Amino acid sequence: MIAPLHHRSPTSGWHGAARQHQPPVNSARWAKSRLTRLRGWRGGAGTIAAAVIVALLGTAHAAQLSLTWTDASTNEDGFKLERKTGTTGAYGQLATMAAGTTGYVDGTVTVGTTYCYRLRAYNAAGDSSYSNEACAAAATATSYTVAVTKAGAGSGTVTSSPAAIDCGSTCNASVASGTSIALSANPAAGSTFAGWSEASGACTGTGSCALVVDAAKSLTATFAPQPYALTVTNAGTGSGTVTSSPSGIKCGSTCSNSYSSGTRVTLTATPTAGSTFTGWSGAACSGTGTCTVTMSAAQNVTATFTTQTHTLTVTKAGTGSGAVASSPTGISCGATCSANYNYYTNVTLTAAPATGSTFTSWSGACTGTGTCTVTMDAVKSVTATFGVASQAVPSSYVLTVTKNGIGAGILASNPAGINCGSTCSASFSTGTVVNLQVIPESGSTFTGWSGACTGTGTCTVAMSQAQNVSATLALQSFTLTTTKVGTGTGAVASSPGGIDCGASCSATFSSGTNVTLTATPITGSAFTGWSGACSGAGTCMVTISQNRTVTATFAAQAPSYALTVRKQGRGSGTVASNPSGLSCGTTCSATFSSGTNVTLTATPATGSAFTGWSGACSGTGTCTVTVTQAKSVTVTFKRLRR
């Protein structure tokens, strides 16, 4: 037997084996009874124990009833659930569930109407007995307002699942009581979601917000502008600072700062003393004014500072002479009397008087006679004064002569002393005027003086100090000219190179050069000999001591043709030619110049007889052939009978 679950009458309280006062099922409390064993039945598939309904819940947030039961059997194939409307209606099957199922939600109810439920297990052998009966009425759904407020300087939207809030446009929505709702914050481009706030503390942080709607809810979603880093780099040889408006960067020390998206940051570059700001690069900034950057992404800006330079100029004055050098290097005056130095460089100048002079003083940016140290914080000028030293005048000075170039000759002096050749240096009394003369050797020429003299005339030197003179001698050059004549043609080349005649038939060679000329006829021509500075038909060697001319003669050659002798017959013998060339026997073909008359003579061997010519000749006498083309002659020898 089944002990029935206490149930409610439509017009009274709860009824059962003992009267009890309990809240109705649709008040969201479980109605429970003690579990009893169900009466089973036996069939072909075995006994099936009946289920026991242990709870029926009417949910407050939707028109539905939730049924829960205990599965008391282990061999069912499933459950059949039946429902009736009211406590007096007729049961009809509502649903079939799989084996092991212990609950069902009926969403096909009407608010305020009472429904009763029972079920039984089944398998292939049949059905179990019914469970106890449970009755309940569906409650009216309750709704609450969920309100979202957006705060902060950023922007974005808030959406919900299930869909109700889309804020943006819909920031308040009525949601059924008990609904689980998830809110998501979606920042716009250039913004970030900073977090949730809600009175009960149910939602915090920056993730999604999950709520169970059991009362009115008010939430705030805060969006902030997205920050981006602005980084400044100082470059160049100089120095300075970069500051920003709004503040944050002071580079120098702070060269990077984060600004909200859309912020316009103005950068100002200020060079330190001795430096110059030369310009911006990066982040679409250029020029030397202020740099304005709109922060829509991380940005990098470079400010270039260059060290200022100032010119230090040294001037030499006075009757003496000398040199001025600097440390650090730059001035070597002598040659370089002005140089640029970086701002605030300390430049030390040292004056070195020449022999016979003294350094007397500095003026301008320095004074005194020691070293001069100048701090380059502006353009500076210094004058070094040299005077003539008081000293005894030497009684004599040395005059030295040097010969340059590949030519040869003699340098002689008047008064005597220099004869260079052998003596190229001599002492002369102070004040002596010495005249130098150059006598070039044959094949050489004097091209000029250097040192204490210039030009190509006589060199006059006043001996008030030691003097040096150079004379340059060069080899004379002469022209060798090649001419080609005759009926033939060919080329003439020289060694050393210069003539390739063909194209270059004339060249210049230094005096004394041995030039070898070689003549090369083309096909159909012959070189017949030299004339002029050479003779004969071999190579031509010319020693260049003056302008020379050489003529090469080439003659055209007549064409040559082959004359061939063939022997036939049973006898034997020889054939000889005049002019020579054929000796057949051994040589039965030879080449002769066109137009040559060649006489052939046949000589039979012992035991043979010459019987006649054929081809270019006939008969039994000598054969004369005029060679105007390739020709062939046949000679016949017969064997004599014995």
C-alpha cells in the first residue's frame, strides 16, 4: 500500500492521515512527506517499485510548477507523468521521462490555477502502481527594475544576457523576479572599463556582473579614457630639456608619461647654454617650434640638440716669424690660422718663433708671453707678435743645388763653387750674388728652376741665408713616322707601343729610345722591304735621336693554284716539273702562281715505257701547262714484254 502525500483541498487546508497546517506549495517552500515503500507488482520483467513525489514548487518569477520525486525502482524503462486541472478533474498523461529521471518542470500552467500530479514507473512487462498525488497552484510572476548608470570621462555600452539592457539606448529594464542576469561592459575605442559599483556589493571589478534579480537593482559602470604613453628622446651632440603641457614630461629627468586618449599634449624644447635646438622628429612633429601631439596611440618624439661651435682666429704680427699651434688640435698657423671649437672648450695656444725670431707677446683674447688659454664661449681672436732676434750675421751661407727629372746636364755657378755633376753644394760669403746656369746634355732639355729661383733663364741667388735651388732636366722627345706604300697592304707595329699602323702611324718617343718596327702583310700581299731610317725585309730598329721617318713597302701577290699529276698503266716511272715543285714519285701535287708555265717531263723506269699524257696535256713529248686555275694531268706508263 502507498501512504499518500499530504495534499491541499481546493477549499480547505492540507489533508492526510493526520491533519497538519503547512504553507502552500506555491509559496516557494518544499512540501515534503515521509517516504514510504510503494506496493509493487510482479510481471515478466520483474517487480517495479513506485516513485514517491517529495516536492512540488511554484516559482515566483515565472508561470511554472517544478515537480520532484524519489526513484524507488532500479529496473524501470522510464516514467509516465499525469496531470489534472483542479482537485476533481480527470488525469491525462502529460509527459514520458527516461529511466532515472527525478524531476520535471511544467511550463504549460496558468497563473492562479491549481494542478495535481501523479506518476508511475514502467518497463516492458507493464506499469507500477501510481505514486502519491501532489497539488499546487501557479503563482503570479513578480518583476523588478534593473537600472544601469554610466559614469566616468570615457564611453562605452552595457548589455545583458538574457537581453533586457542595452545601454547605449536602454539603461533600465523590468526583469522577472529570480532571473539570473549577466551584465557586460563594452568600452568604446579610446576608452577602458574601470569597474562596477552596486549598493549591495554584488558586482565589483572589471569582469562581467552576474545578478539574481530578487529586488530592484541599481548599478554604475565607470568608463575612463584609455591612457597612452608619450615618450620623448633627447638626441644630438648638445643638451636641453623638453617640457609638456599638460604637465607630466620634463626630459631631462622624466621622459615618458601617460595621457588619456584624445589629450593634446604640447611639447616645448629648451636648449641649455652652448646648445641649439635643431628640430623634432617622430609623431608627425617637425621644425623647431612647439610640438603638439594628439594622444590617439602610444607616441614617440625625438628632440635633437646640437652643441654650438665658435671660431677662434689667430693672427701673426711683427717683424719676426713663427708658428702657433693649438691643443686640442685645429690651429697650425703656419697654414691653418682659424678653427671651430665646441662651446666652452678650453683651447691652449703655443707660439714657436722661427730661427732668428722671438715671440714677444699675445694680444686680443690673451696677454703675456706664455701659453694662451681661451675659453670658447663666443667667437674669439688672438694675435701672436714675433720680433727679429738680435744676433751676429754669419760670414757665409750654403747654396745647395739639386737636379730633378730624367734628363741629364751640368749646373755651374758664377762665382765658381758649384759644378753639379760632381759638386752640388758650396758656401758663399754673406751678400754674394750667385748666378746658376744649366747646360743640358744632348737629348736632354732644361724645363725650369724651383726653390730660390723660377723660370728657365739664369738663376740669381743673393746669399743672405742658406738657399736651396732645384733644376729639372727632361729627355727630349722626337717623332717617329711610318708610311706604307706599294700595291699590297699590311700593318706596322712598334715596341715599345705607340705605332699601330693601321690606325696610328706616328708616335713620340724620348731621345735614346730604341724602337723596333715589325711589318705584317695581309693575305694576298707580301712585305718587300723598309726604306728611310731602315732597310731590308726583317724587323726595323730605330734609335730615336731626332725626328725619323720609315717607309714599309707591301706588294700584292698573284693567286696560286694546284697542279696535280696522276699516274696510270701497268708500268712505272717518274714525272718532274720545271719550275721545280713536282717530283712524282714522291710529290705528285704542287702549287704555282697564276700564269706560271710549268713543263712536265715523264721518265719511264727500266722495263716500262711512257705511252702519253691526258688531261691538261696530250701526246708523248714534254707537257707544258699554263697555271690559271687548278689543273690535273695524267701520265701513262706501260710494262714492256720480256
